[in-house]
Amino acid sequence: MKKILVLHTGGTIAMAEDSETGAVSTKQSNPLLDVVNNFEQDIELIVEDFFYVPSPHITPGHMLALKKRIQEGVLEGIDGVVITHGTDTLEETAYFLDITVGHLLPIVVTGAMRSSNEIGSDGLYNFLTAIRVAANEESVDKGALVVMNDEIHTARYVTKTHTTNVATFRTPTFGPIGLVNKHIVSFYQQLITNHTIDVTSINGQIPIVTAYAGMGSDILDLLTTSKIDGLVIEALGAGNLPPQTLPAIDNLIANNIPVVLVSRCFNGVAEGVYGYEGGGAQLEKKGVLFCNGLNSQKARIKLLVALNANLSKQELDDFMIEKV
Ligand SMILES: NC(=O)C[C@H](N)C(=O)O
């Protein structure tokens, strides 16, 4: 009998809509807790109401606490983990767990787009399918997974793409890694294993800036003078920046502040293609780190982990640019 640790953290999946005002918020207690007792499969559930917060309130500190609980769970002999979470920052928590403990056992993160008492609420169904995936033999060694709306996505590449639609979680460029069917869980893609790095702290100021036509160095200068530990830039196209930003980029790198670059495009990966001023090839030569295939919010989590792992400069650079 598989033993699955369920950690509820809050989010719409654990919220209810007020019949008078229509506002969706947390209730006195998590509605998912009642459900668990009626779940009659061959799976033992250990259920904990770990946090009870909407996901815009989630911080890297919450993620670190989840990671520690999972590591304790491994020592207690659990076979898998299901985390219920608000969808707004779900991908960040899932990715943090992926790069810190994703190799230990199946970790499945799920949520809902409709609250527990709305018609067509997707929470209970997503929760039950997440449990099935976490208990499935084939889910081992896939890193952290996100299960929503009958699809299985890798934490590494999944992203929230729609404000309200239940099919909001998508994996641009690569597609889902598997599907949950009526009776079987099937994986259709192989995941290249990535490095995991464990951390005991998760501190640091790493803003994300999106590049735009006509961008100057003013905004980047402001960031340099305020104390930041790293910067993630969502660059243009394949990984290019307006030339006026270059003095600020040089300044950041000269001050040993890692500058990580991803693309603001929804599909594809950023790479050093163009040799013109501000082009990716030039940025790469300057030491800008091209974070292959991740979106900006996950590149930020990755850099945060790297900075808290006391890596050498070379190790940090290699970790950030690894081709996965
Ligand atoms: N669907 C949701 O869960 C969204 C909610 N605002 C949250 O992230 O907590």
C-alpha cells in the first residue's frame, strides 16, 4: 500500500465563493479536509493542513518549509507527496521543489481555478488525480510534476497561461509529459534529469525586468544602486537587448551581480544568436547567463537557490546555463 503525504497550502482549491458578495476567499477550515476521509483507494494518505494562504502570499520561505517537510517525510517512509496550492505562484513552488528535492520521490503539485462551491469546480478532481499520479510507479524520477485538468506537466517547463480557464497550465514548446486517463496514468515524454541542489536558506533580492523597445539603462541603474543580489531579464526575441542598456549590464557584471537572461517570448529558448550591439552573442561574451528554456519566474527561483548554495562563480555559471 503506497503512503502519500498530502500537504495543503491554500489557494482557490481550498476556498469558497461567498453567495452574497461573490468574493472568493479562505473559509474557516479547508474544505478539502472532509474529502479525504471518503477517498477509498488502495493508498494511505497522511494529510496535513500545512499553510492556509492564497498563493500570492507564498514566499520562498514557505517553499523552504515544504522542502524540509518532504525530506522528513522521506525518512518516515512516504512514497510520494501531493501539494495543493494556489495557482498564481504554483509553478514557482513546484520548480523550487524540483531543483532542491525533485529526485527523491514523486512530488505532485495541484490546484484549482474554481473554488470549492462553484459549479464545475475542478478542485476535488485535480486533487484526486494528483494522488493517483503521486502513487504511480512511473512518476518516479520525473522531478516535481504539476497535475491539472487531466494533464501531467514537468515543474520545469509548465506555466499558468490563462487567468480563469481550467486548462490554464500549459507547457509551451514541449507539451505535457503525460496524461491522466479514466483508468491509467500515461507518460509520453522522457525528462532529461537536471541537477538538484539542496539549500538550508533562501534569501536574496533578485528582481525580474522585462525588456521593451526603447529601453534605456535608467531602470537598470536604479536597480544597481539599490542593493540587489542578482537580476533576471526577460529579453527580446531569441535573447537580445536594446543597446542603451549595455552600460548598466556591464556595471552589474563588474560588480559581481549575476545577470540571467531568458526570453519574453512564450515559446522557444534564449540563445546567443545575434552579433549586433545588444545582440545575444555579444551579451553572452560579456558574461550574461542564458538560462535555457526557463521562464523568468523560474530562472529567478533557480538563481535564488544557486546564491544560497555557496557555489563558486564557475559552479553558479554552469548551474544557471545547464542545457536541460
Ligand atoms: N486559482 C487560484 O488558486 C488563484 C488564487 N489567486 C491563488 O493563487 O491562490
